[in-house]
Amino acid sequence: MRKSETVDLTRRESYRFWCEVTTRFADIDELGHLNNLAAAVYCETARVEFREMLYRRHETAQGVGFLVVRTSVDYHVQAHYPGAVEVGTTVIRIGRTSYTLGQGCFKDGTCFATGETVTVYANLGEHRSLALPDELRSGLGSYAVSPSSVAT
């Protein structure tokens, strides 16, 4: 079962963190709508903004960091240039060494794409996963739709 099956990523109420991204002319395809890669980039932009906000509060040791190990995007409807895309981010799972983010891309009030990303906390020099520190786990939990429903 995909983790997003427990959270409806197409609903604005599913998100506690928001990022606005301006569409670019380069984001459209020959049919005039935002191409598939653009949605992935919008999710990446919001994911990086979320991490920077969260990690500033939870500094990590040198040589320790985060690795994206899986990312997926589902497309629901067409969206068009120009304008802004609002990207919501929520935590849908916290594991021992990793966490899963769910995201939704909204344009003109409609969710046109959703995504999931699994990130692992790791010793970057040794290429091995590490247990998430309690303070980071707590910070991630505060961005879950329902902190008590996040699997740990």
C-alpha cells in the first residue's frame, strides 16, 4: 500500500507547510500545458524549502545528512502557464531512519499533481543510514496532518 493512501493528497486540508512557485514559460509543452517534469520540479522546490526550514531548527552533525531514495509524481489534470503554483507539503510517515513526505501542486484552486518522497537520514561518508534524532522526529511530526496518526 502506498503511504498516500492514508492521506488524501489532493485536498488542501492535508497540508501544514506551503510554498509558492512561479511557473515559467519553459515549463510548457507543445500542447500548451505545464509538462510532467515541471510538476516534479515544483515538488522539489517546496521539498527543499521545507527541509531548509526544518533543518535550520534541527542542525545535524558534520558528515551526516539526508538522501532522497525514492520520489514519485501522479498527474491528475492539466494545468496551464502563466501563474503561480501552490505546493503543499505534509509528513505522511516517520520511520526509524527515514521519513516520507506527501505533496500536492495546486493551480487556480485545483490539485493537478501529487507526489511522495522518501528521505533517509545517513552518515554520508560511510553511506549508511542512521536513526532519526528525537528532536528531528518531533519536528517532522509537527508537520503531519494528524501527528498522532503518523506511523513510527
